[in-house]
Amino acid sequence: MKIYTNKNNTSTLKLLIAANLAGKKVELINASFEDDVFAGPRSLPLLEVDDQLSFFASNAAVQYLFPVLDMSENGQCQQMLEWEATRLNPAVNTVLSAKNVASDLKQALQALLHTLNSALEKHQYILGEKLSSVDISAWSTLYPIYYNNDLKQSYMGDCKHIARWIEELANAKAVQEAVKQWGGSATGPFGATSALGIPLVASLSSPVGTPDEEEEAGPTPEEIELAKENWLNGLKKLQPPLKQEKLVLPVKGRKNILITSALPYVNNVPHLGNIIGCVLSADIFARYCRLCDYNTLYICGTDEYGTATETKALEEGVTPREICDKYFELHNSTYRWFNIGFDYFGRTSTPQQTQISQKMFLKLRENGFVSSQSVDQLLCQKCDRFLADRFVEGTCPHTGCGYENARGDQCDKCGKLINAIELIQPKCKQCQHTPTVKPSEQLFIELGQLEPSIRSWINANEKSWSPPARAVSRAWLKEPLRARAVTRDLKWGVPVPIEGYQNKVFYVWFDAPIGYLSITQNATKEYEKWWKPDKEYDVKLYQFMAKDNVPFHVIMFPATLLGVNEGHVLVSHLFATEYLNYEDGKFSKSRGVGVFGTDAQQTGIPSDVWRFYLASIRPETSDSSFSWTELGTRNNSELLNNLGNFCHRSLSFCANTFKGKVPDLVLTQADYELIALVNREVIAYVNHIEKGRLRESLRHVMSISRLGNQHMQAQQPWVLLKGSDDDKQRGATAIGLCCQLVALLCTLLAPYMPETTRKLREQLNIDAEKLRINPENPSLLQYLPSGHTIGKPEPLFTKIEAELLDTLRAKYAGSQTDRNEREKQQNGMATSLAAGCSSIAELEAAIAEQLSGKKEPSNSGNKVRQIKGSTKDKTVWQPEVNKLLELKKQLAAVQAAAKKQAEPKDCLPAPPASGEDTVESLQKAITAQGDKVRKLKAATKDKAAWQPEVTALLDLKKRLAALQVNK
């Protein structure tokens, strides 16, 4: 095997270490693109295994040399290698190549290192207790940082677990030999200075020439020809835009996409994990479908029946209906702020829900899938009621779990479903008394009878589901399905239409998914056209949810539809996510931990930034974490510096140089190569988003922006436009092509950032219906004809300051109880702060500090105004305002006391301005008033406190002067 490389390329170090650890011999060859071996690749190193197999992506080569032996770990390994290639490595190389490192870049790298340090705190290696290719890649990337004392101190000062890990690997003989072979010097551990070289060959996929960001070969002749064809004729191949009807019904001859997101429960406000797991993911996909001219219906609504509603109503002392009305509006307004584009957002507590649920249940009963059983239930004698699942808590009965706060329906820790009677040491949630067991007659759906149909359906369709959805469904099918109770002893729910059961309602697991049908009925008045379509209509059902909702959508709801057997549409694509965590803990609606939808509205951070960030950390294959630092970094680095900078520069060049008219493009072979590379990203965008991988799709959009930035820097149109006619033509083409890339970015980002792309369309002066893509042949099109007049370029994004992030992190730390306690303490701080100031000077200094954040008064800043300007969240800045008002109140009181004290006890009142004035009386009054003014000026710098007394003094002096003149 051969490794072709250039000097000081840390990605080559990865390959050498992997080969040495695996005991494989490799030959290291210095190379350049002039060598015959490079027919198309534009990046180094290159691993040549034989004549038939070569690797151009260093992480893929490392995996080949040092493969994962346990295939169950392969998915996690792939994810972390991608993180290293697309996040850690570019950040490190940017720091190494920058003369002056910007604060936001430094902050970004530190955040990445803290993530790695946290992983290594728990395990010996990144993925656990065994060395993997992830360790090799990350170690090689961090090598030039760790072995440079200044850089190590700046970025790894508190990363003791990374230091331990680096030192352990450095002691390995295979690693030491690889470093020497790579070119490390004998000085120091391995010769740190030689590691500071940056790859000499720039990569087309990275702004700083990193060699390992999943580099690919250059475009093939076929790709270039296709790029030319689509550039010239692609717009003509687009279908006519689909007319948007008020009532969306299936259309013959078109793709009809029915989209649902898991119905959010109405007992609380949704947090960010709920939003990205369900409604936001579904909204992004629905907007993409409309972009492709699929006939799309996206419905959702609030899940309003069940014990959680009754529990919340009891807590707040209102009726279940009042709770539902309150939280429906909270959910609705939250989703509107996030720009969730439902075709209809409904609710389940409607007559249509009752009608359809009862009809389907009776059909199940008619088909023989309903039975009755006497069930032992928990009865709280103190409350005189049967305890439904959420009215009882206890220890989880499942082996190996033992969670002490498991609900009577499901354990939040292990995720398994529970029958309340199985709980260990159950307690009534209302009164905390131990309930007794009493039999109650209930109806059951015989899932065991439907199991063969369910298994057959899952086997035929699960390939189109996300990994978490497949994992949950397979876990459920490891054991035989059992009959499950469909009725319960509650009042708030869909009544059971069977004699003898009129005082019972349906379990929410049964009727809630039927809400999709009833909400569609409320939206279209003809729900069966979507849910029971004729054969000539192509209708596909896509469902979005977090993994805890998967059992109800792959077992319970399909069992109902299969049992009814009336040709209902079953889900074809089920896109479930893992969990989104909050900083170092978990989101919790019950305890109020994390950032909730209503909180996000008050931060002053635009909804599109939230949408972008949440999509970029969407937990598609494993749990991910929300981080305030990362939110700021993503905004400042990716949106502001990458995307926003490219769009604004491109359009500003067009506006300033060509009076806003898109110049004629004379494309060269190199330009078509760029378009072919862009088209690769567009194809990947479509492939990923069609499979529900929204995070991956977004990554390819940002890659297009980076390609645009690189093209702008490489062409330098600002220089070309000052040169010869040929240079000017090249400069104009560069600007025109960048404007076309802006239009493409506007198109692809529309599902993710609807408000930002609306503004960008205004700047491009183009209608939304003209910015579409062809999912059958995704590519860059000539969206802007030559001579097209654009609008006024404006910046799309603003920087999020670290101070605001620190304030928000502190504000949302802990549980809701913790936050309420902090607010009380903050409100009390103002009084105690003012009470601690005894003199006018101290109070003035405190006010100055509160205004500007400095001990002395400052005209350059205003602390309260700055906080108000950075966020609309009153709870963030109100405590600071309270402090300021209390300080001013105390100052006024102290000034008044000082003024009174300054009055001489024996001074005569100023004589009236009348003929009674005498020189002697005025002179005494002036002396007394002068003493008064001097004392006030010495006590305070506040002009308002002593200016009236100065005016009185000047008036006395004028009267004395007038009297002396008259004499």
C-alpha cells in the first residue's frame, strides 16, 4: 500500500498511525497534482491499496486500515468521524493558519474540545474502553495544538482528560514510529514545531485547505456535461407549479404527501426537544415537498384527552376543557412564532374525533379483535376514585431499571410501557396515599391476533424508517404482543359506545392517533380521500416524532387500521429522532428543565436562528445536546461569517458594480467544474432530506456556501474588474455565478429558514415559485436571467454576543423552581444593594456601575439599555431595572436629607424682593446660601440637586448689586 502526501499534512499522520497499529506496511511518497497518479482527486493524502482501490478521504482510509470489529458500534464510529472531519478538524486548521484568531473562532474550538473532554471523562477512549479509528483521527488533528505550549495553554488549559488521553496514545510505540516516519523532529516529545505546517494543497471543500473534510475526486466528464445541460435547459424541465388550493386534497398524476407530526400533549408548553423532534422536523420536510411541487398536506394538533389533562386541571383548579383551551393557544402561538407552516393545526377534543374513534372501535369489535376482562386496578380510597396511569407513580417493575418515579403507563428512564398495577410501592399522585387493588371490567384490543399482520407490514416497510424507529419496533417484536386495555375509568375522553361501559372512556393510546384522521376531516371535510384513497391516487404517509412515541405508531395505531381492514393508508416513512438533551442534563417538561418554546421567543434571537441551530443538532442517530455556546458559535461562524457574508458580498458586488443588474456569464471549464461540485451537494441535499436526514441535508447547503466563498476568494473579482477586457469579463462572470449560487442557497434554505429566505428573495427580487428544484435531477439552475435587476442587499444576520449567551445560560439553569427562586432573590437584591450604600457618592457610583457596567459614569455604554437591546425577554432585564430604580430612589432620599442638613440652622431667610431689602440683610443671606451650595456640591455630583440653590444664590447677588447701584 502507498500513501501519497505533501509535507506536514496531519491527515497523513492519521493513516500512518492506523497502519502501524494494524500492523500493515505502507510506503510514504511525496507527491503533487502533477503526478500521473492524480487523474482527478484534488486533495491529499491518497491511500492506494492496489490498482483497483484508492481512498481520497482520510477518515475513510483510517477506517479501512483500522476497522471497527464490533459492528454494533459502527454507527457511532461513523458519526464521530464525521464530527471530527466537519467540525473539529476545520476549526483546528483555521486556528493554525490564522494570524489573529477571532474570539468567536476561539470560542468554537474550545466548545468542541470541551465536548471531547466530556466524552473522555467517562471512558478511556472516545467511544468507550477500546481504541477506535475516531481516537486516531482526533489525536492526529490535535497533535499540533497539544505540542505547542502557547496553543495548548489557550485551548486545552482545563481539558485534563484530553491531556491524559493524548499522553497515553503518545506512549504507544506504533504512534511514536508513525510520528517519526511522518517527519516529527527528535526535540520535545515528537518535535512539536514540525507539526505546525498546514497542507500545501488547498482542498476545494474547505476554506482553509483542510485535507480531511471527506474530500472526493474532482468532477467526472459525465458530471460536467450534466452540469452544462442542466444549466442551459434545467428550468425548462421543471413541472408547472402546482396551484395552491385552500382545501388540499389528493391530485391524480402527482405525488401526494400526507405529513403528520406527533400530537403534542396540552398539559405543558413544548420545549426545544419536543419542537425539533416533531413539529419543526415535519415542517422542514413539508416545505421541502412543496419546493419540489409535491401535493402536500401537513396536519397536526393538540392531544387533549387523558389523565395528564385531568391531572393538570386539578393542579390549576379548573376544568379539563379550560386547560385544553389554555394550552392549545400556548402551543398554537409558540408554533406560529417558530414559523411552523401547518396546513391545519387542530385538536382532538372535537365531535369529529368522537365520531371517527367510536366508528373504528365498533368495526374492530365487529371484526372480532375486542375482548373484555376483569382487571385489577388501583383504587385510592381517600380520593374515592380509580387511579388511571398518570394519577399513580412508583418504582419501575422492569428488570434492571428500578426508576423510582415511573408513571403508571410508561417509565421515563427505560422507556418501557407499564400497567399501573405492576408498579412497586405505588402512591396516589394527588394525596400520596398507598392505593388498594380492586377489580374493574375493561375492554381490550387483541394485539396477539393482529401480530402476524403487524410483523408482515413492518418487515415490508421498515427499510424506509429512521434507525431509532427501526430499533424501537424490533425491540417490541422480540416478545409476543399481548392484549392491551382500550378503556379506562375516567371522565375526560371519548365515551365508549357500548352498553355497560358508558362511564368509561377510551385510552389515549387508542384515540390520540385517530386524531390525525379527525384533524384531517376538520381541515378538508373529506378525510377519507387522504386516509382511504382510491387506487389511482398515489398517497404516501410520512410521520415525525421522538422515539418515545414510536410504539404507538408502529404497533398500536397500525394494529387498529389493520384490524378495521378498510384500506386505510399506513405509514410508509417514519422518521423518529433520539433525544435532545439540555447542556449537561435532560429536558423535562414536568420539572421545567431546559429552554421552552415561550422562552425562545423572549431571548431576542430570531426564530430562524433557532430553527437552523435545532436542525443542525437534530438527534438523528444518537442523543445530542443543546449548548448556548454552540448556538452562538453556529450563528456567528456559520450563518454570519459563512452564509451571510457570501450572500451579502455577492449581491453587494452586483449592486455596486453593475447597478444591480446580473451580468452576462461566459462560463469556462473551471466554472462548469465548480457547478458540477455544487450539484453534488444539491444531489446529496435531496437524497438526505428524502430519507428524513434533515441535519445531513443542511450540512450540504452550508457546503455550497463554502464553495461560493472559496470561488469568490479564488477569482478576486475586485481585482479582475480593474484589469484587461478579458479580466473584466472573468470578474463579471464570477460575480454573476456567485449571485446564481445565492439564489440556489435561497432555494435550498427555504425549508429551514423561511423568514431569512423571504428577505433574501426580496434582495434577489424574485418570486418564491421561481425558486424550485427538480428532485429527479437536482442541480444549479439559471434562476436569475442576465440583466435581471436585484433588490437592495442587506445583512441577513447579526452577531450574538457572549454576554447575552452568559445571561441566558444563567437564567435558564436548573428547574423552574430554581428559576422562580432566583427571580425572588434578584428582586430582593435591589433593595439590599441600595441599603448597603450609605453616602451620595456611593449611590452615584452604584448607579453609574448599573448603567455602564463601570465604577465611573460612562457615556460609551449603558448596561440596562444594552441588555434591553439584546433581548425582548423582560425577565432577563427587569431585575437590572429594579436595581437601578431602587438605587435612584435611595439617592433621591439621601440627597433630600443632605439638602436639608446643608441648610444653616441660624441663617436668615432670603429677604423678599421688595423695598425692605438692605445691604446688610442681603449680604448675610448670600453668605448663608453660599455655604449651602458649597456643602451640596461637595456631597453630590448631581447638578439637579444643587442647581436650584445656585440659581437662588445668583438671584440674591443680583439684588444686592442693584441695591448698591441705586445707593
